[in-house]
Amino acid sequence: MTSPQPFEVQPPAVTVAFPCPFIKPAELLQLPFVLFFERFNLRVRTDEIVDGAGHARPVVICTTTCGPAEITGIAARASAAGMALVEAPISGTSTEVLDGTATALLAGDAAIIDQAGRLLNILCPRALHVGPIGDASRTKLAINLILQNNRAALAEGIAFAERLGLDGHAFLAAARQSAAYSRVMDSKGEKMLTGDFRPQSHLAQTLKDAELIIAEASSRGMHLPLTTAQAGLLRTAIALEGPDRDSAAVIEAIRRQPDPSEASR
């Protein structure tokens, strides 16, 4: 099998590689920019890049979601090797990335971010510079906390409306016009109603992020009751639907829970 070629972004002076098992670190290091999309082996891949850097000094752009301590450690390791790092986790689903409505949360040296600006604009036209390395991860985790709990609240509201005997589609239309409106109704409401759990975001990744949020809060002496409860719903949904189903499948953890009146008999 031949190695995939790095994806060329015009103008030719800007090149980006998508790390995968078939692309060797040495190939990535010849490029002016290296984009990381990996979610589970970020430190391993970073070590491979830094250890094999030689005289090459690409700017590393990390789009994955990880803990603040992890990304600051990686940035320090890259800096010690003379490589700049831009932290750029993306807030939005894969569909939102494709249609240009997702937002990149940028952290790092402003001059390096400006240097990578044209590439970052191609990747994600909407972007915010939120501060030094680590602040993008902190911001992303807090945003994800709100997003995940909004999604779980929508799932519970739809399941409750259905149990009340309301038409689900009519209820969702009413909710969209109400004070309870949030964008998750547009992205996940119809999927919850129809059981369309083809993945835009995966349950397993959503749970990983929830566990990361809970761990970060715990390390600071904080308990997150809502997020802890919805993490439990995610685990139940994974048991029912599988880890690769869309995060909208969290509704099944509510729809299919035992009737408490039956359990008490």
C-alpha cells in the first residue's frame, strides 16, 4: 500500500498533513505546518514528531480536545525542540466544520497564530484567540460542559413530551420558538425524534470529553452534579446503542429506562 500524500492547500507555500499510520513523522516534518486531528494518542504522536525533528521546524497546530496540563506539557516539549505550537480545538460537529459554522478556539503566541492565519482560516473561518496555550482547552471544556448538558436536557424534554402524549415534532417546533431554545434543537432534535443516530459526533468521544471535564473539576475540588449525571446517561446509551452512534442517542438512555412504578412492585 502506498502512503497517502499530504493534502495540498493553495497557495503551495502552505501545506498541511493529516497524521495517520501510513504517514511517517519524517514526511510530516518537511512541511511548514503540521495539523493534528488525533484524539487518543496525541502525546505519542507528538513525541514521534519532536524526536524525529532534526533540523526541521514546522509549526504544529493541534485541533484535538485534551486537558490543559497535557497541552501545555506538549507545547513545552515542542518549544524545547525549537518548534512552535498553536492550540486550536474546534467547537462544533463535523457537519458544522464542513459548512463553515464551527469555531476554532486559538491559543498561543499571537505572531505564530498570524503566521498560520491563512491556513487556519481555510480550516475554520470562524475563530477566537482566547489567550496563552492551555486557555483554548479550558475554554473548550467549559463550552462542552454546557453543550453536553443542553443536549441531555433536550433529550429528557423530548422523552417527557412524548410520554405526556404530545406529538414529538410539534413539541420540537414549539420548543424552538420558546425561551428554552438552543442550537442543539436544530442539530440534534430531529435525530432524536427519528432515531437517526448516524454519527456526526460519537457517543464514545462525547463520554471521553465528559470524563475529562469531570476529572479537571475534581482536580480543583469541584463536583459537577449535572455533568456527572449526563455522563451516566452516556454510558447507558453506549450499552444500548454502541459507542459509535451519534451523541443524540443519549435519548435512548432516558426513553428505555425502567418504569420506576413497575420496579417498586
